[in-house]
Amino acid sequence: MTYIDQLKREIQLNKIPKRIISLVPSQTELLVDLGLESSIVGVTKFCVHPKHLRMSKAVVGGTKQINIEKIEALRPDIILCNKEENTKEIIESLKEIAAIHVSDIYNLEDCFELINMYGEIFNIKRTTSTLVSNIQLEREAFQLQFQNRDKLKVAYFIWKKPWMVAASDNFIDVMITEAGFVNVYKEEKRYPEIDLNNPKLKEADLIFLSSEPFPFKEEHVLELQSKFPEKTIKIVDGELFSWYGSRLLKSYTYFKTLSS
């Protein structure tokens, strides 16, 4: 069978894959929630959900550095990657070992497409269709409840030393909008470095400090609060703003807590 991934690459599979390696944490969690845990043979050290998985599966490296020999020894039928999280060199180095499926996520439609692609590849279309429907229901319920709310402006920090924010052309920006906020860095691209005198910060009603990839703590809240005493500054769950698999089911319930 021939399948097409989100980079429009052709993937040849002569059977339903039963030995899966996932090099993307959110996709690993998605596989488990789709009932495919027993088929997973390898994960990254960053695949932290569910917590027990790294104890029961082979850890083959991170998202940017991998152990090719370990991956080859696991005899995978398919390796699941992501354009942003994994490098082109990694994908090239693995193509002789197994079929490679690469996701490319910029919006919710891409998320739903990826989930449905897994439904096709792993022959679980009913399961993936149900998951997509349930996420859409959560989304619609949230939008109905908060559609008339004033939209506050937010600056969303992902890193310190240097300070970096989420701007446009990434999935975090999409989820900021989904949560009912306006990203003050919408006019910039990707993840720009800024300093704390950046004029856009003055426009923000809220400053969000993400729990990942940089692990912001209360000490960083206090640091920024001293500089911006008039602003609301809070640590937010980065996974619920950036993980694009089954964790989306939890995002909208969480967004309600930020909107209250």
C-alpha cells in the first residue's frame, strides 16, 4: 500500500505496521491513546506521557540526536517523525531502516489530518474518527461559551537567556488564538529573540511563561512582575499549548481556567 505523509512523501507499506518507533513526544502519547501502546518498540527520552512508557520501551535518544544502531536493532516497521522536532539529517539517516512518516503541523486541520492518517496506516479509522470528533466537540463548546468575551492581548514566552516568544507561523500561536487571546507578536515570525524593553510587551495585558521548553518557575514570574507591576503574569502549561495529538482533548478545559 502507498500512503502520503504531511510532506507529500510517498510511503510504501506491505502490511499494517506492528513495530513502531516514535521520535515525537506528542505523537507517542497519541499512539497510546489510540490503543497502540503494545506496538510501540522505541521512544525518545522526551516522551514523558504516559509516564511509565520510558520504563517499558527502548529509549533511542532525543528528538535531535538518536542512536541509529539501537533503532536498527529494534527492527521497526515504521518510524514516526515531525518536520520541526526532528532534523532532515535524522530522517535521511533512517530511510534505509524502515518506512518514515513525517508530520508537519501548523494548525488544527493539520492535527486532524495526522490523526486520520494514523487511522489509515494502523487500520484504526473508527478510533481516530472518534478522537477527532471529540476534540472538535470540545472546541465548539469552548467557542460557544467564550465567543462574546473581550480578547486580551498576550505575550507568550518560551525561553530565557535569550528571552524568546512565540510569534506567528507556529502551532503555539494557533492555540493562543484558540484560547481566545490575541498574540501581540502576531506580526513577527516563528520564535523571535527579544529584550524586556521591547515595545510590544507594553501592549500585552497578560504575560504567559510556558512550562516548556524552558521550565519557567515562580522566580521568573517575580522577576518579570518587578519590571511589569501592572501586568498579569502567569506560568501556563506548555503541553496544552503545543502538543497536537490527543492532548488537545484537555486543552479547551484548561483554556477555561485561563479565561476566568
